[in-house]
Amino acid sequence: MNYTEVLILVISFLIFLSLRVPIAYAIGLAAFFTLITTMPFLPSVTTLAQRMATSLDSFTLLAIPFFILAGQIMNRGGIAVRLINFAKAIVGPLPGGLAFVNIISCMLFGAISGSAVAAASAIGGFMNPMMKKDGYDPSFSAAVNITSATTGLMIPPSNVLIVYSLASGGVSIAALFIAGYVPGILLGLALMLVAAIYSILKKYPTEKLVGISEFFKRFLAALPSLLLLVVVIGGIVAGIFTATEASAIAVVYTLLLAALYKEITFKDLFPIFLETIKTSSIVLLLIATSMAMSWVMSYENIPQEISNALLAISDNPIVILIIINLILLFVGIFMDMTPAILIFTPIFLPIATKIGLDPIHFGIIMILNLCIGLCTPPVGSVLFVGCSVAGLSIQKVIRPLLPLFLIMIVVLLLITYIPELSLWLPKQFDL
């Protein structure tokens, strides 16, 4: 490995980030400056452009803009209110009932929309005023909303699981989707445990127990939204359609759902499409530049050298996984999830497989690890959205976030060292 190229790659990337260059451009420029040290200028430009273009030449990637569009429709289609009302009927009477409602609503909405930012925005917009009215500390409400929004990235359909499948060289999307259920639900339950303890200590009020007729009324109102998960995931697992085809079906289903709820008019579709195009463009540019950087790193033999260096430290899987998790936690603080997956999967996945990890299991570890980064400054997108929706500064939210961070790390360790939490369900479906 030529350390000159490595230094150029790392230092140029950090310089661009410190200058507040958008991360997609920072990644692409860092890859370009590294490449021109070993190639002439024109071949470097041509090679980089070619790698960016070919990285997007994938049928699987079509699922991302479709799922983003479905999420945008759901974000404006009245789904959040119905899910919140249903969640209140389930857990409202428990200690810290509204905190539980926030967590379960984020789990359901995040899973349906596939977006942590959408969950933090939609659910937080309804729940923060509601919790404040009942006497909850606004900073605690925001912290619960921020951390629970990430559960939707574990519970399918999830765009980041599709990105991991791409970066890993073709790990089954269906298997990844199914593998995410138990870890995602476990994370939600862990957050609920912390919220319950906090709420009991603070003596927060609980909701009244609803009657059976009201419970079924709320369930029926939320049922069409919940059925989307059954249609999309059930169809993929049963082999009726692929993940890409499922994403298109999700768009059609959500449009029909919006028409049923009468929350979206024909005039609302243009801004929804425009927002989808903006979001998809950002994500796909990140994918293109990140894949180009991954190629440059492979060209310089960096992943193999890092693998050899880590295995030279220890051949104990427990130690290696601790090191990988610590690196990813650090990376998640400074880098968004999509480029982090695309850049570091080719580096760490070969190491994980060498020590006996299943690629599906490692994918779940990586996604959960990077979910924590979404809630941390200075780059945590969910943190910024959650604080913005709550109308609070980051400094006010950090303190109540700490115990929630701690329980997320505990869940990460459980998922890391108990493979069956991720692999049991895919095995039941022979995936």
C-alpha cells in the first residue's frame, strides 16, 4: 500500500469537510485528487466519471427513488395521525404512555416510509406538542423522537439495506429485510424501557384505557397503512416480485391510500414529485461518488491492507468486532449513512467473513451502528430534524439523549454477539 495515496485521500476529504463542502462533492473530489497521483489528469477524470456512471447502472437502485416517493406520499397523506391514534390505544395507559406512543409510531411510520428523517418530522410534529401539553419535558420528548425514528431503518422496507446489498456485492435484499425485524423491534423495546424508567421517575401522566369498540375503530383506520408492510415484504419473501418491483407497487398503493384518506389532492402531487426528485438526486449522487471512492480505495489496495492490519492485531472475533464497531461509531459521527455504507462495507465485510460472520448479520450490525450516528452531532441528520421540529437547540437535547444512546449501544452489542437475533428469521424463510 502506498501511504502517499492514503494520506491524500484522507487529508483532502477532511479538508473539504472542514470547508463545509457538501459530502457528495467532498467524496468525489478526494477520490479524484487521490487518483491523479497514479494516473495522468485526463484518464483520471475519465475513469472517475466512468465509475460514477456504471455504479448507477443498476436495476436494484430503482427501488430507492420509488421508496422515497412512497415515503413522501405517506408523509403528507394523513398516515401519521392514524398510526399515532392506534399506538395510543395500545400503549397509552402504560407508564410514560405518550413516550411509548412516540416510539411505536416512529417504528411503524419509519418502517412504512423507509425514512428516519420522515419519521422524525411527521411523528415529532404531532407528538411533541401533545407530550408538552401533558407535562413532558420538551427536550426528553425530542430525544425520544430522534432515537426512535432510526428504528424504521432497521424494519423494512429500508433504503439503506438496499444500499448495503449493493455495496456488499449482492447480499439478498429479501434476507436483509427479514433480518432487520427482530433487531429493529428489539431497539424499539429497549428505547421504551428507558422511556418508562424516565417517565416513572418524573411521574409523567398516562392515557386513559380506550374501550374495545374504540380500539377496533382506531385499528381499522390504521389497517390500510399497516397492510403496506404485508404487501411489500410478503410479496418479496414469497417471490412474487423483486424489491424494485415492490417499490413501484408501494407507490401505487400509497397513492390509492392517499385517495382513500382524501388528504392529498391532485395539486399536491407536483411538490411531492419535486421533493422526491431532489431527495433521490442527492442520494444517487452520494452513491455515485461513494462507489467511485470505493473503487479508488480498491485500486490502491487499501481494504486488503486494513484487513491484514486488523487481523494482525488479533484473530479473536470478539476483539475484531469491538474494533470495527468503534471505528463505525466514530465514522457515523462525521459521515452520513449512505456514503459510510458504500465506502466501509468493502473494507470491513471481507474481515467479517474471515472471522466467520454471515454477510447478512454484518449488514444488520453496520446499519444499527450507523443509526446511532444519525442522532449525534455534527452531521446527524435525524438529530437536526428532530431538534428543528421540537424548536429546541441541540445543546438542550443532548442530556436526555445520553441514556438513550447508551441503550442503543447495548442493543448494538447484543446484535453483534448474538447472531441468531439477526439470522433466525431469515432461516425460517430459507433466505
